[in-house]
Amino acid sequence: MPIVPPPSASPPPSAPAPPASRLRTRVAAALALALALAFLGSALTDLRRVPRLNAAVAIDILPIWLGGRALAAGEDPNDAAVLGRIFEEEGLRFRTGGFLSYYPPTAALIARPFSAVPYPLAAKGFRYASVLALVVSAFLAVRTAPSRGRVHTTVATIALIGYYLSVRPTRAVLPSGQIGPIVLFATALALWGISRGRDRIGGIALALGAGIKLFPLVLLPAVVGRPRALIAALVAAVALVGGVNLHAPHLDLEAWSRALYGFVNLGVHPAWRHDQPAWVLRLWQARFLALGIPSFLAVVWAWRRRTDPAVATALGALFIAWGGTVMAGSHHYHEALLLLPAVAWVLVWPAQRGPVALSWALAVGVAVLAELLGTRAQSSAPSSLHWLLVGYATWVACAIRLGWTLRAPTAPESLAGATGPLG
């Protein structure tokens, strides 16, 4: 005779919150929402001038736009002589930043829609696309882990959009037509796909982002335990490379590699020797190994949980913090923009499930440091070393959040299988 266990007693319904508690919650939510809207309004005020800028200012998109034209003609999109000739043929009579492109040849293929229209229209359209990319990136960042509630998600989304649009690297890249916001969007989409267990989306976003700029490749260690993401990334990468070779089979990859190496292998900027203390320069020199080695050790530490979307997402944020710190120490101030997905991973934690005191402490600490060093600090250009220190702090915060995720045996941050298009 089977033993039938007695029905378990249902837990008593929880008592409703007292009116005073509900009122305090609503007042706090209203104040937070008002502050977030004020922050967003300030950011939008700064952006009003962007569409009115002359196309000649947006010279950073120029090599990619010219590369798309070159690729359509069956020529090497990274050949400076070819790009210079097309520039003259198009009658673009303004000062350029040069035609040597360190972007991958696949960037010209992805940029074909922009290259199909005249450059002034393409420059203006690219600025609008960049703003949209920043907005959607912030929207996705808030949704990479389960929320504490709808109000938390709404407030965090509005505040993060305002932060993305107002931070100093953004104000630097939008007028100049830098590709950073699009790469930021691809990185954020890849991280969101990993967090949701939507590995194909994550893998394709990773490949497309790396096809524009190699930075999203920092996510590869985070998807090492997710074969569907790796296969999707490989298929997308093969399609991009194949498309480039169909258009221009004679690419000078050696010249492109030299240009890329020359860009990443820059020494200490002369200005830094006068306005930066010695310990900051030592951090700059050590940034690649000082954060890279422990990042890869973290992969070993998390190996048993590598298939867990929550752990993979936390690893992805850690590697973005590493790569973003390396880029933030470059001679080009706008490269600090690539650190933002990792910064967002820390800033939005109080709106997501987790330890309340710890999440607030890390978020406030990184936010204050980013404001004092990344926005208010003044020095001779380029001042990207301010964001180098923000990057180090962000990496530490991401490592702490990864440790908390690994200590949670039931993976409370997993969003795999979540309903709805974006949860």
C-alpha cells in the first residue's frame, strides 16, 4: 500500500504592509523617479545641439563610410590610398583625421547601409543611431538580472539612460561620429542574451560587434561553456568574412594588422608625465596583466558553474571591466565609453535581486568615483587616465558581484527562460 504523505499546510497569507510603510515606499519611489527624470532631462538638454552639428565634424565615421564605398567597388576598405581617392572623388572638402583605418575590414561591410547615402546624410543618421544605441544599451543593462520590482526597474532604466547620455565620453563621441556607441550596444546585447540563456542572440551580437571593433571579443571567456553562443558567433563571423572576400578578395591584412598594432601599442602620453602621479602611471603600465590574470583565474574558479547564465553574465561583466580598463588607458578619451556596460552592471545592482547593503555600497562607490574622476576632474588632454581608475574600481566591484553569484547555490540571478520579449 503506497504511503501518501499528508497534505502540507499552506503558509499563512502575509499581512499587508501598514499604510505608513506603503506611504514611505511610494514617497521614496516618487523621489527616486523625479531625480531620475531630472537626470535624463539634463542629458537631453546637452544632446539638443548634436543634430545641428556640421557633417565635417563627424570625421571619425569617415574611414568606415569610405571603406563601405571602397568595398562596394571591390577595393580594399583599409587601403589609405583608396580611401583618399574616394574622398576626393566625392568632393568632401574638409580637414580629415587621416584615412588609415584600424577597424576590421568587416566594419566596411556592416557599414554598407550608411555608405549607400551621401556622407552628410550618413553622418547625421549615424548620430541619431548612436543616441538610440545608447538608450537601448541602458534599457538592456537593467534587465540582465531579476528585478526587485517594477518601480525599481523603471527608475533604474530612466537613470541609466540619463547617465549614458550625459557622461563625458558620450559627449565626446557623439559630435565626432565615433563608432563606440554601436560597439557598446553590441556588447550590451551580447551580455543580455547570455543572461537570458538566449545564446544565439548573444553569439551573433558578439560577432557583429567584433566585426566593427574587436572589443566585444572580451566576452569569449564568458561563453566558453555555452556551445550554442560560440557556434552562433562562429557562423556570423564566417558570414562576415565571406561577405568581405566576395566584395574584395585582395585584402592587405598585414597592413591592417600593423595599423591596429600601432594604435594599441602607444606608450605613455607626454601630458601624463606632467599631471599624473607615478603610482597612476604604474597602474596604467600594469593594467593589462594586473586585471587580465585574475580575470582568467575567475574563469577557472567558476568553471563548475560555467553553464549557468547568471555566472556567465557575471564573468562577462568582469571581462568587460578588464577590457574597458585597458581601453580607458589609451590616448583616446572616448575609448572609456567601452567600460560603460561593466559600470552599468554595478550601478543597477540595487534595482536587482541581491544583498541590499552590499549592492548599494558598490553602486554608490563606483558612481561617486565616476562622477569625481570621470566627469568633474580636469587635466591636460587626453584625460582618459581618470577613467582608468574608474575601471579598476569597476573591476573590483564586478569581481565582488561574481563572488556573490557563485556563493548562491540556486543561481538566484538566472533569467534563462524568462517570459516576455525583454522580461
